[in-house]
Amino acid sequence: MTQTRVLTAHVPLPLAERIDEAAARLDRSRGWIVKQALTAWVEQEEKRHEWTLEALADVEAGRTVDHEAVNAWADSLGSRTPLPLPIP
């Protein structure tokens, strides 16, 4: 059996009511709803952290695009001859 730990959080009443409504609609417990939401949030934050580390490694390695090149590309998008996407 999976070990668990109780976490306590104060949430605004409107959010608590929305959680209760979702639980009733899905025929699930409030705890199940909160566990699903926390799992999704933690996974999203872990992915965001991973992407941040990858981006910082790209900067350290010099894999960046000059600001002026990006602006020129963006400005060209509405023209008859758009520039190719700048590549680092």
C-alpha cells in the first residue's frame, strides 16, 4: 500500500466550493480532486524547471539569437517576403 501524508492548506471559500462541485460531478472525493490537481501542478513545475535548465545551458553554450534578428524576422512576417526563422 502506498504511504501517504496529510497536508493542510487554507484555500479561499470560492475555490473550496468549486472543488466540492467537481467532486460531486465526478462522483469522487474532495481528496481525490485535490490529489489530481497537485499531481498535475507538480509535474508542470518539474517540466518548467527542466526547460529552464535547458535554456540556461543553451545560453551558456552561446546558442542564442540576436535580438535585432528576431525583431527583423517578426517585422517581416506581415510582408510579401518574410525572412526565414532566425537560427542560433
